[in-house]
Amino acid sequence: MSQVSLVERILDALPQTQCTRCGYPNCLQYAQAIANEEAAINQCPPGGAEGIVRLAAITGKAVAHLNPEHGIEAPRTLAVIDEDWCIGCTLCIDACPTDAIVGSNKRMHTVIEPYCTGCELCIPVCPVDCIALEPVDANLTGWHAWSQDLANVARARYESKTVRLARLQKEEEQRLEALANTRKADS
């Protein structure tokens, strides 16, 4: 099996929350680390025990308990913003890996529930502590609380945001370069 297809199979077995709890900045980099034998298969709390079993089947590694250094298996949650307290700082929008939070500067923000992965990345950046996590189903954890369809949507939204941010960064660099060239020509 090629390294690319191994990475892709591992990536498909991850729930795509992009939560960074595994110690990597995104699910793709964690999948690459597993494929390169640089990371263990038991570092994904959102995938839980079922996720570890899936990764073991793909990699041939032994099933292990979830490494508690990365968190615990827990019910899937969704972020909820207390709109009475939200100051519209946009920090949560920037932190959300799947663009599940919408709003504008100095305006109330809200969470688009079907797109929230429960990654918790919005919680620590909120300066007024107006974001809470609510369980989707307190009895379901890991892949039992998730689905491949939800993972596919989360992955597509994450990839879309990544492409958009790269495009905006390039446009800003081009704008600054043009401005510098204009100033140079004027002097």
C-alpha cells in the first residue's frame, strides 16, 4: 500500500473534528504522523475506543486504551453562544476550524449547529466566557455519537476554510507588494 493511500485511509477513520487534542494542528497531520509511525493510534478523544479499533485495523497496530494525556472519550458536544453576553469580538469565528460560527465585528455571533464539531477551540479564546458546550446525546461517545457523513462535512468545511484563508493571505501579500511598489515609484 502506498504511503498516500495509507494516510488517506487513516484520515478517513478520524472523525474530522480538527480539535488538535491529538497534539497535531489538524486531522491530516495526525494521520500523516500515524502513517509515518511518529504518533500512536490512541491520541484522538473524539474518535474514542471505536476510532482506535478502526485505526488498529488499518495500521496493523495493537488496540490500546485512549491516552489520557490527550483527553477522555466523552459525549459529542455542540458549542452554544449566549447571545446576551457576546460582544462580537470575532475571536471564536477565527478559532473555529469548520466555519460553524457566524457573526460580524461588534455584532452577536451564533453557531450553525450542523457544522459544529464540538472541538472546543472557541472556548479558550472567548474573552467574556459566553460559549458553553452542550451534549448532543449524553449516552453516546466517540464514533457512536458521530457518523461518516458528519465527518465528511466537517472535513470539507475545514478544507474549504483552509483554502479560503490561503487565498486571502496571498491577496493581502499581493496588495502589500503593490502598495510598496507604488510608494517606491512615487519616491
